[in-house]
Amino acid sequence: MPYLAAVRRSVTVFCSDVKLPGILTALLASALITFSGEQAASTEKWTAPAAEARKKNPVAVSESSLAAGQKIYLKRCLACHGKTGNGDGPDAADLGIDPAKLSDPAIRLETDG
């Protein structure tokens, strides 16, 4: 819980003349509830709205679009999803949830929209 200690330290520094244990406790409890709710919600299956599900990917598959996509993946996705999309990237364990396994064939069945 180093994050919570940092929050407490920040509040103490900025409010050194005021005692805020009740407010701080409420703030921390609220943050914990919010974060735990987000993790629970992320395990539910999400379905795109029908109008959006019918949309097609505006980027045509080509060598250049695949190369551009690979560049983006390596920069923004590899750390969590891993080299092969198995959700085993070097930062995956720090997330608190399992990253999606983008290599799963079921992913290809998802709509573009």
C-alpha cells in the first residue's frame, strides 16, 4: 500500500496545521471502494452496442497498416499483453487483473465497432 502512504503524506504536508483523520479515512475508503469496483466490472463480458458493432474497421489491411499497428503494439501494448499477446508481458503481474489474451481465437470473433 505504498500509494496510500504517499496520499497520506501529501495530505499531511499540505494540511499540516489541520487534523484530518476522519476525512482522510473517508477518502481512502472511497478510493478503495472505487478501485475494487473497477476491477470487478472489468471481469464482465462487454458487448458493443448494435449500431457500433456493425461498423467496419476504417483501416484496410496492408503491409504498411500492419507495420504501423505492430509499432503501436510494441510501444503501448507489449508490456502487459506480451510479445505473442498471451497476457504475459513484463508488467502484467503489476496490474492487479489479468490482461486480455489477444492471441485467443475468440478475439477475432469480436466486431470492429
